[in-house]
Amino acid sequence: KEALKHYRRVTVLDAGNAAGYLKCGEICVRLGALLRALRQFRKVQRLVPESSAGYRSAGDVLRFQRKFAEAQKMYLLALKRDARDAEAHFGIAQAYEVQNDHPRALDHYSRVIELAPDRTTAYLVRGDLHLARGHYKRSVADFDEVVRLTPDSPDGYLGRGRAYEAQGEYPKALAEFAEAEKRAPRREP
């Protein structure tokens, strides 16, 4: 809340400070004040209409509010301004995924991976989508990348295990689940 007060002061002193409004909006999101965040992001859009940041951030808020069609519009406006905005691609992919538009979601997750090849989450969700669609080899390839990028995390192993299980390759699935268990955080009883 102190950070929010600071950035509010910054924007009062300089009403044209788009970065200040963007930061205020981000803090509002963390505090759960989504309507206030949306107002801040709309100010960013008015101040720097050529920037994707205000549109992408507004899309995130609308997605959190489960207003997926509106979120998609904001993400598309962000991508119109910057086609290389990996976060906007990720956001619109999530919005499409929730609405079961898997082909479009896959396209945007693939674009995220092109733009940010170390983004593990994009491989995870794309792998899950491939798995849900019965594209097992593609799913395993994505989970292989997760394991390569984060070998100490159980996530890639679990994904591969589910993909092998779906294919009926039970020994491979069990081996992957065992690897995931070795990497899972230990919980105290």
C-alpha cells in the first residue's frame, strides 16, 4: 500500500507519467482492486496509445474478471501495437483456452515460445492442450522442453507421465511419475 501511495503521488505531480499509472495499476492488481487497476491502465492507453502495455495489462484484468471477449479485444489491440509482446500472446492464449478455442490458444502459445523460448509455463500449457487433443508426440515434446529447462521441477515429468499413460505406455508413465515424485517438494507431516 505504501508503494501505491508513492506512485499515486508521482502521477499527481506529473499527470503525463504513463509509467507511474502503469505501476499503480500493477499494484492495484496485486491488492485485488481490479476496477481501480483498469482505470489506471486506461490512462496509460490514453497517454501512450502506441504502446502495448496499457492494453495488455487491461486485458489481464478483464481476463481475471472472466470477461474473456473484452480481454481478447484488449490483447488484440496490444498485439496490433507490438506483435512481439509475448505477455499479450500468453494472455490471449489463456483467454482462448478458457473458451475452448484450442487452435487459437495453441497458435498464441507457440508464438510465446518463439518470442520467449525459456518460458516454461508456455510449454506446460501447450503440452496440456496437445494432450487434451490427443496429440501425444507433440505433448511429450513440450514436456521434454520443460524437463530440459527445469530439470529439478516435477512438472515436466508429470506431464510426460500423463502423456505416456494416455497412450497406454504404462511402464514409461510410472517411470516419469517416479521421477516427478523425487523432485516434488517435501511436506512436513
